[in-house]
Amino acid sequence: MKEKFQKLKKSKRLQNIAKVSSGTLAGQLINIFSVPFFTRIYGAEILGVWAFLNAIFLVVNSFSDLGLKQVIMIGEKTDDEYNQLVYKVISSIALVISIVSTVIILFFFLLINSSEAGLNLLFLSVYSFLAIFTLQQIQICNAWINRRANYNVLMKNPLINNFSFAFFGIVLGLLGFVSYGYFFGWLIGQLITLSHIKKHSPKGLLTFKISDFQNVIQKNLVFIKYQLPSNVLIQIKGQIPTFFIQTFFGIVYLGYFSITLKMLKVPVNLLGNAVGRIFFQEASDLSSKGKAIGMYTYNNMKTMMKFSLIPMILFVSLGSNLLVVILGEDWRTAGEMFTIISFQSYFRLLMMSVSGITALLQKQHFRMVMSISQIISICLAFTMANFIFDDIFAALIILTIGEIIINIVFFCKMFIEIDVPYYKYLQDVLINFLIIITASIVIRYLISSI
């Protein structure tokens, strides 16, 4: 009877994963289909400005909840009164930080960068505030809904967001609103998504009682001490390339780079997230039963290596030409970037295949050290490329080499911790990497000789 219950529970869990993944898949497909319209309507400069602003918003978003969002996820489901208080306190903090951040962003563009963005300052103010606040609110509401296992709502969120963005962004662009249509389209998508999930979140939004803030902050001070710095560090690591490219190479190259990342992100996330979710659930079960997770982790990563081999060969060998066909002839630079960054995506897939492994091992400091190493590597890559080579492709190549080395060292250390010989992983990853490079060179040579 107990085994049947466990099988039923596992089946239900997999169904929920599939349900959420299907919504993500639909949303990402809409995202991909809309990109050729966006690149032809708006061009690299507009998309570069949006990418630069979005990077700023995401960094602000990483600390605008003070790291307290996780409290919603781990709180007792039955303690609705306290959970709603946490929700209101986080929303209130996010509102204040959104206002302060908007003022700082406004002064930044007014004094330093206004000519680069080419945006009306009143629009920039309103857009920045709404973008920062809605980004955080959607995440807070998602945490609330996820904790209550309302997977039907979670499934619809990416679908609603990406469809609204695509529809309004394309329509506004075709109507001639080329300067602001992309920004309005994205913001409308955010507002529609927020209105949808707010129906399933606690009523009310803010609290102004000092005692409420003291209650929540004092009780969850550990999240502010540890979760907040981790969130900020991870987000800074993700956005530093954007800031460097905008500073050293200009907003147009940033537009090329942002679209390249978007085109790579979709297939990587679709494959990596599904495998990662299942791994974390299964590995958690093994760990809770006191069983070793070493070989399961190794086999899961080895399976990802096999699954990703053909897609990676196609990305490296055909990706640049395919991107030009999809995006237009003006985006050939993005195609060349695509080839280089594809190698980073391979290791990102491997990382996603063992999602949550550091938490299971209680070795979160591994990720902290890795993030710091990556930030240093990114800074060195762009600084060297700018002052020595004055070439963005040199920056991306150096960045990719650094990323590969850091990932290999991290995984070797991780496998040592779970009693798996690190040389087995090293052998597998090097063989697969050589296959990708060799096969890609052969395919590119055959195509060029036709």
C-alpha cells in the first residue's frame, strides 16, 4: 500500500512538472516566433537599449525583496495570516526600493547616458518604476502560487506574458511606434500577467505598520544575511556582460548580443529545466532516504551530454547561418556571436541537469565561489579584449574559455564530494567537447565547399 502511494505521489509530481513545463514551452515558442518580427521592425539599437535597461532592472530586482521572497516558499501553508503579512511586507519594501531606484536611474541617464538611450525622460521614469515593481510583484505572486501548488495558474503565466508581449510589440511597431513600441509591448505583457496572477494571490498589497516590518525582518534575518547577497551576486554575474558590452562596444552590439542570448536561451531552458526539475525531485528522495546520490548525479549528467551532443553540433556548425535566415541579413554579427556563445550553453545545460545539487550537499558556498570566479573572469575578458584587441569577438572567446575552465573545475570538485571519480566526468566531457568541435568543423567545411 505504501509503495502504491509513493508511486501515485511520484506520478502526480511528474504530471505537475509536465504541466508547468508545457506552459513554459508554449511561452518560449511564442517568444521565438516573435523575434524575427522584432528584429526587422525595431533593429539592433532599440533592442540594445531595452536589454541595457532590463539588465539594470534585474539587478535591482535581485535585492528589492531583501531576500525575503523565499520565506513565502518555506512558510507553513496553514499559517495564512502570517504568510499574507510576509507578502505585504515584501511588496511594501519592493515599492519603496522601486521608487528610489527609479530616481537613481533617472539621474544616471540624465547626467551620464541620456544621449545613448534616446528616450524621453518622463517615459523612462514611468517605465522604470513599473518595470521594477511588476518584475518583483510577479515573482512574489509566483512564489505564493507555487507554494500552494496552483500549477494551472503557473502554467498559464509564461503563455500570457509572451503572447501579450509579442502581440502588442508587433502591432505597435507595425503602426509606426518604432521608438517606444517594443517597450510598451513588454510592459503591457507584464501588467496583464500581473493582473492574472494577482487574482490568485492575497488581497491587499501593502502595509504601513512599523511593527509588521519588525516582525517579519527580525524573524527572517537569516535570509537578509545570506540569501540577499547570493541573489545579488548571481544577478550581477548574469548582467555584467551586458554592462561591459554597452560601455566598451556600444548599444548596437548589445542589441546583437541580447538577441543571441534569447535565441540560445529557449532550447537550453526547454531541455535543461525539464531534466533539472526531475533530477532535483529524484535526488531529494534518495537523499531523504539516506541513499547515495553520486552515481545518480553522474548518470544524469552523462545522459544530458548524450542528448545535447547533436543539438550542440548543429548550433556550432549551422547556427550562424540559420540566425541570419531567421533574423535578417543585418543580423550577421549576431550569428557569429551565436557560434561562440554556443559553447557556454553546453556547460550551462550540464549545470541545469544537476540543478540544486549544491543545496542537497549543503555546499552552497561552492556556487558562491563559482559566481565570484565567473565575475572576475568576465571582467578580465572584456577588459583585455577592449584594451588589447579592441574586438568584441575576442571578448566573447576569452569569456567562453574562462567559463569552460570554471565549470570543469566546479564539476570535478562536486564529483569528489559525492564520491564519484572526477576523471570519469573529465574524460566524458572532453570526449564530447572534441566531438562537437570536430563534427562542427567538418560540417562547416562541407557546406562552404558546396
